[in-house]
Amino acid sequence: MNSPVTPSGSIWFRYASPASFYPLAGRLIPWFGAAAAILAIAGLYVGFAVAPTDWQQGEAYRIIFIHVPAAWMAMFTYLVMAFWCALSLAFNTRLSAMMAQALAPTGAMFAFVSLWTGAFWGRPTWGAYWVWDARLTSTLILLFLYLGFIALRASIDDPRRADRASAVLALVGVINVPIIYFSVRWWNTLHQGSTISMTAAPKMAQTMLVAMLLMTLAAWAYTIAVALYRVRSIMIEREALSGWVGDLERKAGPAAPTLTGATTR
């Protein structure tokens, strides 16, 4: 007796292979890219032109509209990357490893932006660009984990071995994410606590909250668009000898860039 397959399950299996996911990613990229641009423009306008001046920090606080979404996305992207790594290790799926590889540079960028904007906020607030605060230090470790993931993949020639080794590193590093989040509760830190909570009213004006949420949604859409764009390139590179890549090249015609020179990494 055959076990029933749910519609969601059939969709998952349908797009689990690079050949099926490649065209889907291509269709989704423009939508997420446009959403990211629109949301970012709206968020920056509300944050820098509409939101009121903070009574304590003056105009310097406005950097949080970039800093906070970047910090959130650095942590969330790492969790998603680790999720794909876990699927890659458990089921040996090629697409899972490719998705993790595609997310790492964007996560590293957000971690860097979080530290960079935090430094510019810290100078007028704390009197220093950097202090060895628990949250800052754990965020710096997150950046190193991203860079280590990328470097480890690049140092191993065999793609399958690179997938496994980098996946183990990513899963070990997951422990750092809750440390970042709870650091302001566990230790006496200079970094302020959470401004937005699921169990309490926001500690900011409504226009500030709107700007924060718009910028966060923009960061989400940007991450998805860039990850999909990057994973398509990874698919072509690693599946260069597959039949479906050859079919794409033939359909593209002689004017399109050749794919045959790509390596199988």
C-alpha cells in the first residue's frame, strides 16, 4: 500500500533537485529584489525623515535602522544556513549544501554591517568604537564563523567533502546564536536590551517601529533575492557536466555566455 503524499510534500520533492529549483529561483529573484528595494526606500525615508529625534541620543540613534536589522539578519541567516547544513548531512541532498553555501557571504556581510554600524553608534554613546562587551564579542565570533565556513569550503577541492566539513562547523557554531541573543540578560553588558519584545510593548515611538520593521523586511527580501541569485551560479558551477545545464546552454543560444568552462565544484 502506497503512503499518501501531501501537496506540500510533493512540492518539496519536486524542487529538491537543482534542475527543478534553478528555474523557480530565476522567477522569484525579481520579485524579492523589487520588494527589497521598495521596502528599503520606504524604511530609510520613515527612519531618517519622518521618525522623531530621540530625546536621549539625538540624531545618532537613527543608525539603529540599519544596525538592528543587520544584527537580526546575521543571526537568522546563520540559523537558516545551519538548517540547510543539517539537511545536507542527514539526507545528503545537493541543493541543501548549495543553499548553505549561497547564504554564507550574505550572513557575513550582515554581521560586518552590524559591527560597523554599532561602532559608529558606540563612539558618541560609549565614548569608544569598540569595547569587549559580551554581545559585541559574540557577534564578532559570528562573523569569524561565517568567514571560517567560507574559507573551509574554499580550502577543500572535493565538493562533497567540503559540504560535510563546512556543515559540521556550521552546526557547532549554532551555539553562538543564543549566546548573542541572551548575552544582555546573562551578563552585565554595556549593550542595551531588546527594544522590541514579543511579551511587552515596544520601547520606541510608532514611526520608529515602522521604520525598523520596514528595514527588517527589506533585509529579509534582499537576503532571499541574493541567496537565490548566488545559488543559481553555484548550481551551474557544480552541475556543469549535467545534462540539464547543457540543455540550458543550448536554449540560451550562441549569444549567451558559455557554461562549459565551469568547473564541477
